[in-house]
Amino acid sequence: MNIYLLIAGSLTATAALLHLACIYFGASWYRFFGAGEQMALMAEQGSWQPTIITFGIFSVLALWAAYAFSAAGLIFRLPFIRLVLSLITLVYLVRGLAGFTLMSTPMGRSPEFWLWSSLICLTLGIVHAIGLKKQWAIL
């Protein structure tokens, strides 16, 4: 079993569950996790938009966690696993690096949001990359 992909899947699943928690707990959680004041206000006003957006993010992250768990050997083999895990790794790495450039123009989010979310994404990308490299021949 590939420990790096297990860690990557677990961290991604945790991120997915935190997005569900934002939907459940509402505006204060959107604010705490840096989703932006506009998302928090829409949630307070009962708009469905934050729920739809956040559920979409949850769905993507849950799928990504499943692919990491599949590659680690924890669950059944998913289709196109090499390609999909390569793309997931690339997205995490690019998002991690690109976020640092947004700290000076945060677009409705705080510079701290971009710093922490970028560090998290970069870490996830690196863990995915190590796990993928170690598992490549088996996949």
C-alpha cells in the first residue's frame, strides 16, 4: 500500500468534508475558511449559490480522494488512473504556485487565505507527486 497516496487521499477527503461543513454551518464557516464576504453574505441571505458552488468543490475533492485511494490500493481500480492522478497532481501544484501570485491582489479574499490555501495545495501536489511516482509502474 502506498502511504503517500493514502495521506494524499485522506487530506483531500478532509478538505472535501470541510466544504460540506461550510454548507451545513453556514456563513461563519465560509468566513473562517476565507471563502469571501460575498459568499458568507449570500449564505446568510439564504441564497443557493454558495451551496451549489461549495457542493461542486466537495464533489471534485471527493472524486480526487477516491482516485488517490484507488491508486494506493485501498479501493477498487478506477478508470484512467494514471492520467487522472497526473492531472490532479498538476492542478494541485499549479494552484499552489499560482495562489502566491494572488496575495497582492486577493480578489475578495484575504492574502492569508491565498497563503494558507496555496501552501495546502502545494503540499497536496507534492504528496500526490511522490505517491504517483512510487506507484507509477503498478498503475
